[in-house]
Amino acid sequence: MVYPRIEVDIIKIKENTEKMVSECKKRQIKVVGVTKLFCGNKKIAKALVDSKVDILGDSRIENLKKLSSFKLPKMLIRLPMISKVKEIVKYSDIALVSEIDSIKKISKEAFKTNKEYKIILMVDLGDLREGIYFEDEIKETIKEILKFKNINLIGIGTNLTCFGGVIPTYSNLSRLVDIKKSIEEKFNLRLDIISGGNSGTISLFNKKIPKEINQLRLGASLSLGIGLNDKPIRGLNNDTFKLILEIVKIKYEKEKIIGICISIDGIKVNDLTPFDKSISVIDVNNDYLFIDITRPNKRYKVGDKIKFLISYGATLVAMTSKYVFKDIK
């Protein structure tokens, strides 16, 4: 076998997706199954499709291109780059947008290819990652959007718990609902979608979520069983991705026995939780991971493999690294 390697349990991802689709369906919420974490891998994406997600979404158009054989609509969940508009219109059907210049370019390409392209206008509720904050600016933007050919404004959306750390609440999502109603009244149009954020919004399922929120873009909850602040969601599988590293050296330092494994660029100490609870992670650099194996449940030797649960960030690093073997089963 090849190491470092990441093992992906498709069955557990499918179980997570089925549960979340069911929970969302109870609340009349449609699910965008986000494939970013696993780089648009078709085998894993099929588990989402088979579990009845409504849309496939990704932040990279290159990943959506891989998924073109699936019949579901494709959503670009990151603001479009003008330099990639041709590919965006060809390989996706919906985009989250906020910039007039980008929308104008999409309109021209969609008109050229005779395609009606759908957009969701992003509203900034304080997280600062993307979207328009001031309502007057939102309405001015919509006024311009309505002039564009082959563009269909289907709704508004927001993103939370990312850059600014603003968490979803009934109050801030209600503001999104109010903005939607104000837009409909001013422009005499119907917006079908209020896209209420990502897996962090699931935290409101046990509290209160505005009934008008009818779409969520779910990635971490489906793939890793985690939600707000990367906390495990009850009833979901959290051991869907496992990183396996090989010990290349063991050394004795004072009263400690230290195992050294080949590591991956971008992995941090707090990203890793050993399956063997008697092991602790000491440090990590670009090449090596240092672990304390002084009091293990077994005696380790060079060549032995150590298995870890990994964080969202570490999973993304491992899945995008060409130096990590992907074992998807």
C-alpha cells in the first residue's frame, strides 16, 4: 500500500447525506450537496446524488466540470471569476454572485450560448466574506441585473461562520427574509430561493429557523458529520475520512519515545486525533509529524502505520495533495 493515504468511507457519507436530506425535507429545505471537500470526486458525488440532494455545488468550476455526467443542476458556490466565465456558463447552471461586472460577463456568455443562467444574489449579514451589506446597494444591483439578457435572478442568499465568524441566528436570517420581501415588492417579481448558509445553519434545527429559508449548501455535515464551529452533529458519522501515516523513525528523548511519520504540507497539530488514545501529537512540520508513543497500547516500530481522524481543513489539504493516496471505498 501507498502512504500517506486517506481512507474515505462512502457508505458513511451516504448515511450522513440521507439523514440530512431527510431533516431538511421536513423543513421544506432543499439541499445543495457541496463536493468541494473531496474535489468533485465522482464516486463520492454519486453517494450524494443517490441520497437525493437537489443540486451539486462546488467552489471550483474544475470540480463541477468533473461532475457534468450527473443530471442534477450544478451551482458555483464561490463568487465567479471573470477570467473563467466561459467555463462557468458551460459547466454550471447557478452561481452565487454580488458583483455587477461579473454578472454582466455571465450574461454576455449565456446570451452567446443561448443558455438561461440562474443567479442567487448574496447578502452580507456581517460575516464579511461575500455579498452586499447595504439594502440600497442591493436594490441598485438588482435594478441593473434585471436589464441583463439570459440572466434569471432566482433568489438571495448569505454565507455565515466563515471570515467574520458571525453565527446563524433566527434574527439575522429573518433579516434575509425581510430583504427578500422588500425586493419582491419593489420590483414586482418573485424570488423562489432564500439560501440560508452552510452546515453551520443546522444548529438552528433544534431551536428556530425562519420557515422561509428553503435552501442550504451542505458540505461539512454530509462529508464529515460536523456543523457549527466544526462540532459533531448528533446522529451523523464523524469518521468518514481517516489519514494513515507511516512511522519512519523512532527515537528516545529523555523519558519519551518519539515516533516520526512522513507528514503533509499544511497539516497542523490540532488537525489530528489518533485512533490510539495512548498516542499524542507533539509537533508537525513540512516533512514530519512527531508523536509521543511512550505509553502506547502496543509497541510500535518503524514501518508501522498510525491512523488519525482529521479536521475539515486537514481533510481538504489531504484530498487536494497529489502526494496523498486516496483510498475511496
